[in-house]
Amino acid sequence: MGLITGNSASRFMEIYSNLPVKTRREIVAVVDGEPFSWNVARKEIEGNTKLGGLILKKLEELKII
């Protein structure tokens, strides 16, 4: 998966898929002072971007995933 480890991304997607649609619009993480919703996080993680990796790291630190 390149920048993003499969295990973290898999845990994220499992949690994301069980969220209510309205909740997916809520802020889940702040990286470098920028807030990111569940939806944006999913797009970045699926796109295997550097930002996606940073978001996953933040979610692990916060024990969300």
C-alpha cells in the first residue's frame, strides 16, 4: 500500500463503514492545524497520500483506530 500500512487502513475502513452517514461529515482529526472529516480522511487514505498517512498516524495516537 505504499505510504500507508494495510493494517491501519483496514481498521480505519472497518470503523468508517459502520459510522452513520451524518457522522462521516464530522471532524475526526486535526493535522498541522487543519481539521479533517471522516470523509476527507477516507479519500486521503484510499488515495494513499502522505496526508492520509499523517491522518492515520494521528488516529492511532488518539486511539480512534
